Amino acid sequence: MIEIQNLNDASLESILEDAKKQILYQSTEWTNFQESDPGITLVELFSWLKFVQHEYLNRISVGVERKFLKLLDVSMYKNKGSETLLEVSGLKDNVNLPLRTKWKFNNMIFENLNSQILIKSKILSVVFENPEFPSQEEYYKFDGKKAFFLFGKDIGRKNDKQNKRKFTINFDSSLPKNSVVNFYFSIYVSKGLERNPINPSDKFEEMAKVKWEYYGKEKGKVGWHKVEIVNDNTHNFLFSGIIKMKFNGDTLPLDGEYKIRAVLEYDEYDYPPRIDNLLTNVFIAAQNDTVCENVIIKKEDISASHVVKLSSNLALYGKSDVYFKKHGGWIKSELPVFKHNIKRGETIVNLSGIWDEIKALRHNEEAVMIVSYEKTLEDKMILGSGTGISHQGSEISFKDILYDGLEIMISERVEGKEVFYKWERVDDFFSSSKYDRHYILDKEMNAILFGDHERGMAPRIGINNIKICSLRKTFGRESNIKEGMINSVISENKVINNCMIRQIKPAVGGRNEETLLHAQARSADIFSNPQRAVTVKDYENIVKSTPGLMFSNVKILPNYMPGEDLMKQNCLTIAVRWNRKVGLTLPESFRKNIINHLEKYRLINTKIKVVSPEYIGLIISGVITVDSSYRESDQYIEKEVKSFIKNINSEMGQPLKFGDLFGMIDRLKYVSSLNKLRITAVGNNTQKNVSEDIIIPPNGVYYVQKIDFSYVKSSEIYRS
């Protein structure tokens, strides 16, 4: 860390004394240094000004500290609500669930982040078909006590055309057509096999290709048809998560049941996936309370009959205002007609009354903004009146505001019309020009602040022209609650009100606004975490953090790449052991994911190659004299030898020292003496030195091919 120079290390008295000493060099006629002398009064004034100036320069304002953090690419965390998974069951009919329906735990509101359909269909059974688990008759019930291999235990990385690997889900009723349906898969994870998470921005090469089908009728044809996968955050069953499916035809019964199935077409799974639960009607809910929101609609999204549909909870149960585009802003209109359909979970807005105002707009241009809000909020949406004065502020009467959930609009008079413009929220005015409609949300003051006509505009003069157009609230860190707490819903739909609600995961991820001191401390992590792949340790840490993968062992081999001219090219080989099974080659998807991840960090002149381990078999033999109590059937000595080899494999390429193995066996509890120990290596590029040590390639891994010990009981020696 750079040490900041102290610019104010002199006291006021010392500055004054230094100034008086300089008088002698400037004028020999000035001899009165008493305080009564007018010249000394001026010297005292300038000394004080110097002291105050240095004190000011010695301080770094909060705004400057925030700017320094941005230079380090550290953005201060804003408050955020937690997220969890909710399951809805016991439905008597399919339900269209509006966006941001409110689910409750005491006075804490959670909202679903997507509009979707909840199905009444129940899962009857799941049938697995694969060479290792061929039964088609048994009923499989998921109760969390047993995990099932989805496609079998032994999955080869090839097109498996000879053997069927699939599973079928059977339902008691038909699934809705042309609607997105959620299915939640709980993937069993063994201890120590946790994968690196995959973020939405990460480029991930899938390890398998799974085809989903449904039995039904599509385009006049009856049979198995392709299911449209809208989103799969399980990444083909690597993680627990939701798969969103859409059926483009009518599902039909087959043998009295409605069926969908997953067929494995190709895989490079590192470990065959297992499932311990399967649920319908599971969705993500975030701890937010939306009291006002706005939706901007392009002209191309308006139907030929001048109608637009909204699938929002606020639009359905709240109140809405409609604005049409003009003069680059929005003009309010009272002409649109609203029609609410609770059963379908939608609001229909007829825009015929303002069509003449928007028909001249281009097809892909923004045409209409609909602001929906709770009915009790109508009188509180106005934040104040613009004064045109610099640094104006407006107090907000709401608490627990979600930082990213607030939007405001301010009107101006244009050609006699009141035109509203949405203003942009910024962290500070450092980069704002005098024409930018920017504002700052000050959470400590619970107010919004405007610019000074130089750094950010000030609101134009008007009456009640500063309004909220979006507002969400959150409990932040307090919203991190354990599972099973959310148990009710706020809705006028009777089917939803009579359903069963279960929170199946703890709510996590909620946080409060980050303090400046915490952000400064966090910025220090930048210098300890690798941002560029330079050293061997950098490469090792970056490779091990590759999204979606897990590793048994990684070894970085700098300046090592057989077949490359190391004088012309910086070369680096990465040896990856991804599974403890012997003889497995590196999946191509594994290699691509590692290379893709390293592209963000590697130096541009460094060539990288990712290779599999080179497996070296060991044949170990010898004659061992053991105690008379030793039982060969226990294979105690063989187990210790295998454990010894396993420890050597903790790092690839380690030599197997003859003396170490000999000494380990010789010191075992039941061993009296060891004779004629012999180690034979089976594999390419192995060597044996004069000490009988085994030398293997730097990416070599041992496995015990055979142990052939001859045992002699010590009692037999004594008798002879």
C-alpha cells in the first residue's frame, strides 16, 4: 500500500517562527517583531492561512476516497434482498402466476421474479432405463433418503446408440400448451465433490447433451415431440436447480399416463449425476416489496387492435397511469382503458384512445410507459417541486429503500405540455455534465440530491413535478431466513389462496449497504487474488476456480510442452486429474472450459496446453515374514501399500522411492522382515535409477496393477 505523505506536520507556532526568521533575509530595517507591529499581524495571518491550507490538503474527502475505490475497480455493495425457492402444491386448477406476486413471512414480503404457470398435474412415478438399472415397473418415490442415477452408473464419453439411457416422468393429467412450466431437480452431491458455481456471465461448455421429449400431438402428428427448453440452470444435471420447459403441442395419455422424458444423447460427465428429489411448481422468490413499477412498451409490442397485455401483480391489483412518448419524454393520458382478468393473471390495456399520438413513431421505438402502484401510494408518489436552484434535495418518506429499486421522473414545460423525463441515478456527480439528468440517492439522509447546473442538472421550476416511477423496499441482511418460514400469499385468486406453500431452501444473499471502511478493507483482497496468470501459483488457483468443474489434482508445468520450440514461444502445460478413476482421458468439454477461463488471465504470448494424467501401473512383489497371528485374508499389508501410493499421487509426477516403500512395509505392525521387494512400472516414459526408484513423467499418476506378496509365518521359520 502506498504511504500517504503527511502534508501538515508543522504546527502554527513553528510556521510563524520560520516566517519571522525569513524577515531578516528580506529586510535588515525590520527589527520590531512584537505582536503590536502591523507587519507581524500580517505575517501571523499568512502563517495561519498556510496552516489551514496544509490541513485541508492533508485530508481526503469521502467523495475522493470513493473515487479511488473506483480506480481499483471496487464498487461498493448496495443493499439487496435475499433469494429462496418456494414450492406451491395442492392446486385444483392450473394458475397463471403474475410477476412479483407477494409471498409473506410475518411482515416480510418475497416476490417471484417471473410470471409463469403453476400446474395442477402431479408426478405419479419416474422410470429409469439404462443398462445398469433396466427396471421399468418399479415406482420411484423421492423422499430424500435415496439417490438415483439418472442415466446409470457407468457412462461412456461417446454416442451411446446401442444402450438406451433415459428416464421418464409420468403425470396424472395433461400439461399446459404454450406455457413455461418449472421442474426442480435436486442433484445429490457427495462430500468433497462440490463444483465451482457458474455465473450467468460465464462461458460454459456443457458436459452432456440431453434431449427432452413429450408424448402428445403437434402439427397433427401423434408421438414423441421435442420439448422447448427455455432455461436450464442445472446445466444438464450438474447442479440442483430449475429447468423451464415449454410444450408446443397437446400432451396426450400413453398407457393412462401423461409422459415427458429425458434422453441422453452424448455425455462427458466427470461423475454420473444422481437425483434425490423432483418437484413441480418451484420458483425463485426474492425479498423485495414492490410498491411502484414502470414498464416501457415499444410500438412493435402493441397488437393490431391497439391492445397490450401486462402480467404484473401491481398492474392486476393496483392502480396504473399511462404515458405516451413525445418531445423525448412522457406525457400522461387518461384515455387508455384497463381490463383485469384475475383468473388469467393479466391486465389488458386498450390504447386506442392515444393511438393518434403514437402512430407516427417508428416500429421499434418506445411508445408507451405504464406506471403501476399500490392504491395507498397515490398521494405519496410526489416527492416535491422543482425550484431551479443548485443542489436541491427532496426528502423521501419511505424507509428500507432498495438502492437499485428507485426511479424518479421530473416534468418540464415543453410547448405548453407537461413532459416527464426519467432521471438517471448515479453514485456521484464527478462525471456528470450540466446537461445530464442525474441524481444521487443518499440513504443516510433518506433523500435524493440534484446537481448544481455544472455537475448535473437541477430540476426545472414546477409544482409537484418530482415523482416516483419505481420503488422497491427490502429488509437487506435481515431477510436471510431459514427454510420453512414463508407460508402465505397475498392474492385475490382463490386457487392460489387455497394452495400449500413451502419454502424449500433457506433465504440467502441478503445484505445491507456496504460501509466505506469495509470497501477499503475489501480492496486489499485485489492484491492478494490473482488478476493475471503469471506465476505457477496464479495458474493453479485460476484453473481450480474454473466455473462448473471440480478437480482431484492440478499441476502446472512451466516451459514444458513436448514438440514445441521453447526458445520461440512461452509454453506452459497444465496437467489435470479430474477423477480418481484410472485410465480416464480428459473430457474435451473440461479442456475447453479451462482454456476459456484462462483466456481472461493469461499473458498474450503464452501458449497453453491442457493434458490428462499419464497413468503408470505398478506391479509390486516380494517375500514378507509376518507374525503367526497375521491373516492374509485381511490384506492389511496390501491396504497399507495402496494407501502409500495414494499419498504419493497427491502431486502428479512424484518419483516412487524404493527405500521409502521398503521402509514403510518393514515398519508395519505384523511384519518381521521383508525380502526380495521388487517394483515394476507399466507405462510409457518411465525410468528406474540405480537405487531402484521409479521416475515418471511430470504428469504421471500411479495405480496399483498387481500386488503379489509371498507370506512366510515366523513360527514356520522357528520350527525349521
